[in-house]
Amino acid sequence: MRKSLLSISLILLIVVAVQAQKKKFITVPAGSKVEDCIPFQERYRFPEFIDGNVFFRNGATAPTKLNYNFLLGDMEYIQAKDTLSIANPADIMLIAFAADTFCYDNGYLEIIRGGQVRVAVKQKLTLKEVLKKDSYGTSSSNSSTDSFSSIETTGKSYKLISNQDRVFEKTIKYFLATTSNGFVPFNKKKALQLFPYKKLAIQEYLKTDEVNFDSRNDVLRLAGFLNSL
């Protein structure tokens, strides 16, 4: 019995360790600038600003160099020597690069599957935790709901409260859409709601092919199945 309990405990510890390894946390020490602690390649989708076309809902287009900022959740462009965020993103229909396409639907989404059943991903650097330091320099955890306004959402500078360390986590969430609706979180409940007349087929699929809705390969495979219904 003890051996069985020990084996189960070891398995649980391994599972927890593997899950922890998948998560990526970045700490910005008190008094430091975000751009000094989080390198460009971690803050942006592309290694540099690249050519893209912004297509607006009114039919206008604007070719320019762009990049998606994971930290701010903004699409940025270069004007002269300044880095600016696109104003009025809700007016954007899509942003097309040579090999990648973004749309705006309550935030910027990168479309990774087109057609009748579309899949998109939202990637962000999310403030996970605030570590406040006392007079002895000891850190204590605080809720991530503390003011986020210490990071500016325009321009290049990201201010930080001087006596707080901030811990950021890279989050990846998947979204699903059909040609007749906007994007919704890609999970079992939403998939069944979008295809109510195929509920039994979807349930059978999920029973025989387990889907991890945090896995890019799994959600794309399920989207292919939904498209075949």
C-alpha cells in the first residue's frame, strides 16, 4: 500500500514539474525598465518590424512596417523614429504580413487556420504577480490585480513602481470562429454551442480523441474535424 501511495505521489510530482516547465515567467526587478529585462524577441511577435498592410473596414489600406507587442497587446508601427500603437484598432478588418494574418476582435488575434472554421491565437505577456519589498528588502507576494498603469501603453517607455518586483507570464489562448460568428474562446462548451446540430458527433470525437485546448496541434486537429461535419 505504501509503495502504491509513493508511486502515485511521484507521478503527481512529475506531472506538476512538467506543467511548471511549460510556463515561462519573467521577473522585472524594482526600479528596472521592462525593455532592459525583457529582450525585444520576447516582447514582440517578429524579430524586427516588418512590412505589412493594414486593411480598414471602410476600405482604406495602409502599408507600413509593423510588429505585435506581446506586453501591451498592441500592434505597433514605425513613424519617423517613433514607435506608435495603431489608434482605433476596432476599425481594422485585418493586418496582413507576407506569411501571417492578424485581425482585431476584442484584442489582436493571429489567425492560424482560415476557411469555414477559423482558429486564432492570442499571445500576451501578462502581469502575473507583484512582489512588494519591505524596508529589509524582503519580497512578499501580492495580487496581480494591482495597478497595471505603471506600464505605459503608448510610446517606448514602460514605467515601473520603484519598490515592486513584477512577474510576467507568457500566456497563449486559442479562439474559434465560423463564417457566421466572431471569435470565441476555443473550448468544449463553445465548440458544442457553435455546432448544436453536430453535438453527438463532437462529443464522440472528444471521447475517443482527447483534446488539450491549450495545445496548438490539438485545437487545429479538432478544427479540421469540425470543418468536415
